[in-house]
Amino acid sequence: MLHDSFVLRTVVKPATKPATNPIINRAATSAALACALGIGLAHAATGGQRHAIQPLGNFHQGETVARNGERWLALWTRDDGSGGRLAEARVNVTRVEDQLVDAVGQKTGEEVSVPMPVNARDTPIMLLRGKGLRSGDVVMAQVEDLSADGLLAYTFRLGGQESRLETRCTPRAAPAEEDNGDRQHAQCRIELVAGKTRQTVLTMSASRSAGAATGPWMLGDDATPHVLFAGDLDRDGRLDLLFEISDHYNLARPTLFLSSAARSGEFLRQVSEHRGVGC
């Protein structure tokens, strides 16, 4: 059994080129679709906040926040990873076949897209709106993904400042139904660190196989939280994040964290998320 806390720390390496940020393009389910996984239903959620976030791609009926013809800010990143921009775009929401629930001839699904410029060298990765966000170039952080053993670890460099995401875990007792010694369990905090200051961004349980053949840690229920974008979205010179924070392999939760919304003692604060279950 484990007896001490452990942490996956980043190691400063020679600077590398900025990482390319991936597109979120995954399906979400509607509230009418019952999943057999027993994790409950999710929905696109902004909760009346001033900010909203909308992934691009295909969704089940009712799972989109954006509406056809609305104007949002599209976050574009250059294909060479050298920078990004926020640009106003008219959103296209069109009916498409939902291969999971539609009968022949039905089109209840919704596809969210924005017009692509001719000879585009940029890729749209997310639609955003809210206080402090406006059209123009945005500075992308240099990102090193040092995640290992199933735990997150990143180093960010922005404007001459360095910060890190670290995963710090503390052993905990196994649930009663699993108390057979086959797995190790822990409670983990994903923290943003700069100098001696830390902020917990996300907490999540973790487990892994025990014994001689110890495997990598599994966060949540086989979840894969990861950074989607790191840079200065609100142009205050400090780090902002688009962060997938789901604790379940079948749940998508891309989430916007802004430094301009931070309170005393914080680097940044969550301002909006989009939820969707993909069955």
C-alpha cells in the first residue's frame, strides 16, 4: 500500500516550439437520450454566466448553446503553432443525421461550424463569448506536455513568466466494494503553480492496479483531462486556459478559465463550461 503523498512534477527542459492546440470535435447527447452507463445525463451549460463556450462539431438535438446565425468569437490557432486570434464569426447550426438515435430519413442532430476562409492557415478550435473577450490577435503560451504515468504535468511560458500544472495525489482507502487489495486509490489535486504559490484547479480521484505489475494511474472513471489551449485570451498579460476537465471517459467538459476573473490568491477562475455525454 501507499503511505506518502506523491506528485508528478514538471521538469524544465530547453524551450520548444509552442504546442499546437487540438480541435474539440466530439458529440454530446440530448437530455432525452438515456445512457446505459449510469452516470446521468449532461447538457450544454452556461448557467446564465456572462461567458459561454461552444465546441465545434456534431451534437445531439438540444445540446448546443450557439444558435444558427448568432455571432460569436471564434478562437483560431495558426497551424504552425506560432499564435492565435479571436475573430467574430457567424455561427452555422445545421440539421444532420444523428447516427445514434435517428431513424432512416430523420435529421435531429446539430452540426456547429463557422465559415472557413479561402487558403486558411488557421484552425478554429472553440467558440467563445463574454466579458473581456474581443477580436484580435492572442498570444499563445509555449507548452510542454510532461504528463506521465496517467497524471497531468505541463509547463507554460507566457510573456517571460513560467508556470506549471502539477498533479499532487494523496493515498486514500479503497471503496468497500473494492477492498480486495487489487487496486491502489488516491485523491488528486491538479494545481497551477508559479513560484511558491499554488492554486487547485481541479480535484479528482485516481486508482491503478496494485502488485508487481503496477499500471499507470487512471483519473476518475478512465478520464483524460487535458489542456486544449493555453495563452492570453483576455489580453491582461496573464495565462488563460481552455481545459478539458471531465472525470469520465464518456463525458466532455471543455472549460474556460480566465485570469481576469481571478480573485485574491488565484491565478485564474472558471467562467464557463460545456457539458455533453457521448453514448
